[in-house]
Amino acid sequence: MGKKIIAVAGNHPGLSGRGLGRYRNKVRNDAAANGYAGLDTFSSIANLVSSIQGILDADNYNCLEELVIVAHGSPGASDGITAANAANFATAFKTLRLCDEVSLYLNSCNTAINTRGHFCIAQIVSAAGPTIANDNIKLTVYGSVGYLRGTHMDESTRTFGDRLAAGIHGAGYPRGYPDAPDASGNPGVSVGSYNAVGNAVWRGYREGRRIQ
């Protein structure tokens, strides 16, 4: 079996890990019991990748089966992973010892929501990542369908279509994201942020195409 890893973004330049303390504690206290190796903080995407490599190197027989990245997010970013640097992230990700089938959870708010004229970050990362044809790797990237609480690690996830219902009161965040077509103008591909519980909070993408 492959390795499952959960990592929490730190409060460093290029990241915005403020307010994620309860998730750091969850990783410290609960990761092993849930079958995960835990990184309670990372300082950059490069630091995340190198830390994962260190975990895999310590276990020579394991490949990476699942990575859960806990961070703040939006339709266009999961903290340090953005549309602008998705290709760089994918290149670094492919240097890891990946299992033939690997899942990446962008455990952040609204990471599977297409805003008008733009693909969501989960779809962008899946399009930039390893492929079956070129790498013999089946990567599925999952994003959330609303303002997110909980982690995939312990299946405690819940999303809210309205940030106030989610307890997010800071200025500068939209109340929610309305229905919108994808970047190619196809209607009905994505709906706006909404309430969901458990596995229903996730929308999956493989090689740039929605599969769930």
C-alpha cells in the first residue's frame, strides 16, 4: 500500500496559514491514528515537496498514494498553488515517488468552483499533472464545492454556500460563488458554492476533465 500524507500550510510569505491552528493540532494528534503521515506546517511549495520526499525516503517501499493539503483557498488558488504556478507545482510533484493511482485533495474553500471565464484550481492542477499516457500515473485532484470545514483525513468535511454560515466573517471574501459556466463557456459544468457533507463536498478532476 502507498503512503498517505496530510500537510497544513504555514503562515509564511506566499502562504496564509493564519487561523489553521486547529488543523495543525488535528494533524499532530490524529494523523497516525487515521493512517496518515502528518506535516503540521510547511513554509513553501518547495518545502512541502521536499518534506514529502523525506517521508517517502524514510520508507523505501512506499509510494505516495494520497496527499491532503490543508490551506486557505478560493476558486483560483489553494494558498501557494495558483493558476500561475500550477505547472511548476506539477513538475515538482512528479519528482516524487508516486503510486500508479494517486489522489490529491486541495482541502481548501471553493477549490472546485468555476467562476465565470476561469477553470477552478483543482481542474488546472489536474491538467498540469502527470498523465496516464506520458507518466503511467492516474492522478485525481479533488477540490471542494463551498466554504470548507474539516479534513478528508478523518472524513469530517462539510461545505457551506455562504461564508457567514461557515463562520467566516472577514472582509474581502464573497458571501458565496454563483452558478457559472466553465472557461470554455459550457453551462452546467459547475454550479456555485453550496452546502454538502462528507464525500459530497469533493469534485474530482483527472487530466483536466471532471470525473466526479
